[in-house]
Amino acid sequence: MTRRKSGGEFKIEALKLVTELGVSVAQVAHDLDLAESVLRGISA
């Protein structure tokens, strides 16, 4: 099993889904197969 890299640009685009489209952090994390803490860490 290989670990997927999530670049900064990818995380910013994911965060835009939350801030601009109003999608919940939980939903974006689930859809992108990320931990919620990844998105919450960059939004803090």
C-alpha cells in the first residue's frame, strides 16, 4: 500500500469547496478520502 501525497494546491482546492460552496468539511473529507483533520488544519 502506498501513501498518497496531498499537495498544498490540492488541499487549497478542497478547502474552497467548504468556504465557497458551503459543503461541510466532513463531506469534502469523505468525498476526497481525506481525514477531516487535514482540512481543518489548513483552515485554522
